[in-house]
Amino acid sequence: MALMYGKEKDAEHEIDNSSHPGFCSWFAKLPSKSPETGTVRLFFRTEYYSAHGPDALFVAQHVFRTNSVIKYLGGGGPGKGLPSVTLNETLAKGFLREALTSKQLKVEIWKPKPGQGKKAVEFVLDKEASPGNLSAVEDMLFVNTDIVSAPIVMAIKVASSPAAQGSATKTKAIGVAYVDSSTRELGVADFVDNDIFSNTETLIIQLSVKEAIVQTGTASGTTERDFDLKKLKEVLDRCGVVVTERKPSEFSTKSISEDVVRLLNASSMPSSSTDPAASISELSLPSAPAALAALVMYLSLMTDPSNHGAWSIRTHDLSQYMRLDASALRALNLTEAPGNIGSNKNTTLFGLLNKCKTAQGSRLLGSWLKQPLVNRHEILKRQRLVETFFEDANTRRTIQDEYLKYMPDMHRISKRFQKSIASLEDVVRVYQAVLKLEGLIKALDEIEASSEEQKTLLQETYLAQFREYEGSLSKYSEMVQQTLDLDELENHNFVIKPDYDERLQALADRLSNIRDGLDAEHRKAGKLLSLDLDKKLHLENSQQYGYCFRVSKGDSRAVTSDKNKWRELGTQKNGTYFTTPTLKDLSTEYIEVTEQYTRTQSGLVKEVVNIASTYTPVLEAWNNVIAHLDVIVSFAHVAVNAPETYVKPEILEKGSGSLVLQEARHPCLEVQDDVSFIPNDVEMIKDSSEFQIITGPNMGGKSTYIRQVGVIALMAQTGSFVPCALARIPIFDSILCRVGAGDSQLKGISTFMAEMLETATILRSASKDSLIIIDELGRGTSTYDGFGLAWAISEHIASEIHAFCMFATHFHELTALDQQIKHVKNLHVVAHVSNAEDRGQDRDITLLYKVEPGVCDQSFGIHVAELANFPESVVKLARKKAEALEDFARDKSEPELPDDVVEEGAKIIEDMLRLWASSGGHDGEDVVMEDEDASPEDQLAELRRCVEQFRPRIESNAWAQGIIAAL
């Protein structure tokens, strides 16, 4: 926050007082919008910006961090005048960038109605932008800023599914259209979804959608469509997507076929069809064209002529990528959570793996992490490429530091070419990248590949394309060399060569002659005045006078004494300015010729830029290959430079094999400062130990253990190496997570409700090829309800879905599930408890962070409270209550019972229960009461009779007495 003399540094501008009443009256008539409803307005006032009403309060708090900058227009103070804040251009643009990205707000920029000047009273809407549609403000706000991921805006059409009619299962037909403005790509998808929109959520995550267009509901909110809209909004909100509602009439397919035909470029159009629209398969989908129509209208694509013939279209297939939901995104720390921007980059998987040198590489990495592959062949291709650069460290460093580092974002430059706003600097940046292409090809050609397969793959993936682009761009280089003055680049001047054009050369010659004349006049005046040219008589190009002479005040007598020869122009602190008739004529001619030169050069610059823009398709294709290479090299860089080198995982076919990880580590945690990570083995064998229950103390490492399995599986399916000593991983169709607790009171969602919504998604979406990660399910309700739910969910996943599942819990009773289902396995994190009772002290707990088979037979919550420095009295009371309520804390004064006493007592109880079970007159192990309809009261009476019959034997055994007392 900038301070000036102890006062907030507001933008140094005041709104003209005479405009206050008129502006306040006009502003009051505007439709109500505010940051709370998702929109912020700024008013452009020629030299600065202003915000008013709720926007002013929002700006004051988030930009200046104080309300002292607020002025009240129209008279009066708070509650009477209109709250207003002014921002200079730099602050305004920074605020708008933050509003559109991290704060996920829509933006309106208003400008004065023409002819009002600085005393503007009325304004007109100039620009609108939203998190998914930055095109109107991109060049104003993001010109020197790399956008990590291209903003995707999506339209969603929900219809009733024909399959759902007459069926008990509620399904929806979903039509989706989306726009990637960075690549000018339209995308569509049509699929069936369940009533909690699981597939839609997956698609939103895969595409990193920022904004969604949906149909408005009715005022009553009681129709089926309104219920669907409410559920859909909950999904969008969970994914951090801005919702924009549009009228149902905008989802009309009336003119969408014509619009799409006009938008698509020639390469996307069928070549031989008399009716192009009929042969565009995407337009024949049931619901997607309606969504596409709403999207085209919302983004006003048809009103911008530069869009015509510039777009491509494709169908997005959900099944070609691993399914991820918003919970998995958070649980696996894939990307930065909203509000945490700027934290340690290694806290997220994207930050850890992003050693990319280009903006396009970083964007592609973000896409890959949200779209892990399920095609084994494609995964293995990426692995082999990573392995090539993993093994050849010298070439990897050379490609990163000498070539990728100097590659501009060709998508950004191509968009400037397409909009006809590119400059010579853009032309030069592409030219400098083209010069690097030859060396890049040579470096890739000489790489030390360990197999012919790797060499072939390098050739197919990179070298063949790069050589093709080099051939296509050779003419581009020639054009730049012929037209641009490359010597001037060192001075950061981007100008056309004079000899490129006869008119320009003629003007350049005239300027040269004028400069010679100026030098001659300078020498002549020096002789007449007897003044040294370098020290006393200066020839200057003044903004006020043009070319003129300047002498110090002490030497000005010679000038003022002869006014026929010298014409005095003025005197300033640094001396006296004067001219001669000849110098005056030369100066005027210089200005005129310079203006002609600039005009001529501007026309030639347009010609050069237009020629360069014809290479846009090649530049965009080249850009995609550069991004791919950048991500692959980044994967190799991270694998080599990790604290413990990563290994190439063995990828098994989907549905076959088991998950085996040796010395697995969490990639983000192991690189944190002052962390010595303890690796653990993971073995999930299909039909033997595919469902694992992990118990143990808080802070013991349960969450880390189960999350690292999800992270490693995801990394493997993106083609990356993984942090293990050995890894054998089957292909998962989805990673589904229920981790952590988060409520949203403003949206009416409690912690427990959020937990149940996420779990419902898992139960509805999981298959036998899914990886499920559940951490502490059931904590948001009572112990009994929580345990009941945890057991039921676990049993359903283990017996019905048969997915790979890791379930971390504090419900130790849940571990009994392994007695019921054979492929359930119990694990626990190890904690060492020192026995310090003989010294009169409490036990000390040491967390070992190792995972071993078996059940953790006790809880350590009170020990963790001690670690957190709870007051001693609170800890003692907690321990006392725990011992009173739970059976695990037996009275320490009671001696341990000998094994033979326990065995004898167990035999007594077993005999008694057998008698009770056979009380109908049957014998044998598996008998039941003859009267199966006996009431519970009758059965309880029979049990009491059996206890009385065994009373002498029970009283002779201490262990049996304890059991009966508990009953």
C-alpha cells in the first residue's frame, strides 16, 4: 500500500464538482449490480478510472485496504452522498486483472458518451469481460502477463433423457458446448448424466472451465428444470465456476448451422459437400447445438469479422481421459486453491512439475494433469520420451536453456496477427524463434537414445514436424531480413530498412541531406561566433523550437548584439536558444520529411505484418509441438532432480493386475524444507487386498499415505515418472476422493452435508477400475451414525463395486470388516509409546510414520492434545472421561489376567452361547432356535436362564465375570 506523507496515496484525480448532481442522478438509474452479485463496474475518465456505490467500497477494501479514500459525491457524508473512489490506470488494470482471475468476478468498463470531455455525466458500456471470456480486455490487461491456463467458457443444456422414461434411475441428457479462445476452438459433447451431474463435473475439471452459461429458472422454482438447475449450480460452485444465467430463447438452434459454417476455417470444413452444415457431425448431436447457439450469442463471436473462417470444432470424448472431480482436485493438491495464489509453488503438483520454460508448456501441463490418459499405448509413448531426456542430461539442459527459454508464446502472437493489432516487435520475436529452430533440430538429432524405438519416437513426435516448420518458415526469415533493419534491434528499435522501398529510400536520402545541411550550418555558426561546437555552441532538436542552437547565458551577448544574423527564440535556465533563416528552413523541412517517412513506413509495416500473419497456421502448429516438448523435458528434469530420483512405472492394462509401490513417497512433501520423508510400501492385490482400512493416531501419516497413492497413480497416467523405488500400476478410469471437511454456511451446506455429497458421487460414479480414497468418513455426525455410515459405505464398495479403495479411519470397529470380506486388509500407522509409569509420568508417544499390517488397537487423541500444549487440567479431565466412557482404558490398578484364565473363560462363554442357540432341542455347531418367530423378550429370557445355569462356572473365572458384567 503506497503512502504519501502518512496519507493513503489515492489516484491523484478528482471528479469535476460540476458533474456531481447529473452523474449521481444518471448512476441511480443503472440496473443494480455489485461485487456481491458477481459484477464490478469501473468508469473510464480519460486519464483515470472511478468506481461508485458498492464497487467503491469493494475497491477501497481490496486495493487501498482502507475506507479513508472514499469520497461522497452529491453532498453529504456516509449514507447521503454516492461513495466514490478514483484509481490511476496502473491500479485500475491491476484490480481488474485480480477481479477476473482470483476473485472470479465479471467486469464492466464504461466510457463517457462522446462530446462530454472531462465533465462527463453520462456513460456508455464500452467493454464486458468475465472469467471465461477475456477477449474484450485481453490486450488491455494481459499484454505482458502470461495466463497460466486459457479461460474456458461453457454452455450447458439439460434435457430429460429418453432412457429415463419409465425407469427408476434418474438420468439427464446433457448437451455441452465450450470455447477455447486461445486456440479458437469450439468443442461439443453430448452424454447421459445422473441426477447429481457426475459426468458434467468430470468434464468441467478436465477442461478447467472458468464460467458456465445455463438457462434461467422460473420464478416459482418448483419445476423439474429448476430442481436440475439448483443441483447443477451446486456442482458448478463446488468446481469454482462462475454461473451466468441466460434466457431459454438463447438456447435456440435456429441459426446455429449457418453461424458455425461461417466461423469454421477451410481445413475444418468438408471439401466436397454441397451442404457443409449437414456434414458437420457436431451439429447432428441431440442437445449440444442448443448450448453452442447460446455460447456463440453470449460471446458475440459473429460480430467480430476476424472470427469468420478462423475456428475449428471438435467433439470431446469423456472416456478418453481419467475421471476426476472437484474433491480429487483438492485432495491431491493438483493446482493452487483459490485464495492461496503466491504460496510455495511446491505445495501443488502443478507447481512441482512445472519446470517449463514457455507459457504454452505451462498451459499444456495444466491440461495434462486434469486429463490423465487411459490409453496405455499413449501413456507408454510419453514415458519413452521422458526416459530419453531423463538419460541424456546434457541435451536436456541444452534444450531448456538455449532453445525453449527463448520461445515466445506463439498463440498470443497469432491472436494479435488475427486481430490485425500485431506490431513489428511481434514479427521480430517470431523471427528470433525461427533462428533457434535449426539448433533445436540439431540438438534433438544428436540426442543419445538408448534404443531404436526412442529414436523413432523422437523422429515422429518432434523432428519430422520441426523440419517441416523450418521449411515453411524459411521464407518468413527471408522476408524479415529483406524488410527490417536488423542492426537497429540492439537499440530495441523495430523499423523497416530504407532500401526495401524506393519511396522510403528517397525520403531517407533527403533526411540524410538535411542532416548534412544542419551540420554545415552548425560549423558555419561556430566560425562566425568563434565558439567551440562541442562545448559552447550546441545544435539541438527541441520539442518547442525544432532544430535550433543553444549557448550559455554568458555567451549570449554575441547573439543578441547582431539581430540581423541571429534570431533569438527564448532564454531558459540552461541558456539562450536561437536560429538562423537557413537553420529555420532546414528544421521545417526535417519535420515534414520525417512525417512523410513515418507515414510511408507505417504503410510498409502493415504490409509486412499482413505477410507475417499468413504464417499463423504454421506458428500455431509449431507452438503445440514446442509445448509438448517443454512438458516432456520438464517431467524429465523433475524426475532427475528430486531428492530421490523418480522411476519409470510399469503400466498395466485396465482391469488387470494390481497396484504395487515400493518405497513410495509424496512428491510435494518430500521437497519441503526440513522434511525427512519416510517412504512406505503399498500393495493392493486384486481380489486379495484391494480394499485397505488404515487406522492409527492423528498426525501419524494416514492421510499422506493414502493421498500419495492417488498422486502417484495420476502422475503415472500423465506419462510422468513417479517417486518410488519400483512401481507397478494398473490404469484407473477414475480417482475419487472424500478427504477433509469443508462447509459453506452461506450456501446452506454443512460439513456433514458436503461429506455426504462427495460420498454420494463416489458411490454413483465408481467402477471396479476406480481408485477410491476416503479419509475420516463420518466425523460430521454422532459416533454411532458415523460408524454406521462408514461400515455401510465400506461394505458396499468392497462387496458391490470391487474398486481399489484406501479408507483411513478412527473407527477401530470398522477393522472387523476383514472377517466378513476376504479382500479387505487392515493396516495401521505405527506409533511407539514409552512406558514411563514406573516413574510416575504419563506415556510419551513417538510417531514413526511407518505403515504395517494389522490393526491399531488404541487411540492417541489425548496424546496429540498434549503435543498441542493443552492445559494439564484439561488433559487430565479428558483422560478421566475417556476411561469412563470407553473400554480401551482399563483401570491401571487391575492386574493382567493369565492366558489360561482367558482361554478357560472364553470356553465357558462359548459353551453357554451354544446352549442358548440350541435351546430348541437341537445339537451341533450351526443350530438355531426352533421357534424362529420367538419374540426378542422370549429370547432374552432364554439367555438369562442359560446364564443362571452356567453361574457357578462363570463365578469361578474372572474373565467370564467381566464379560457378563459388560452384558
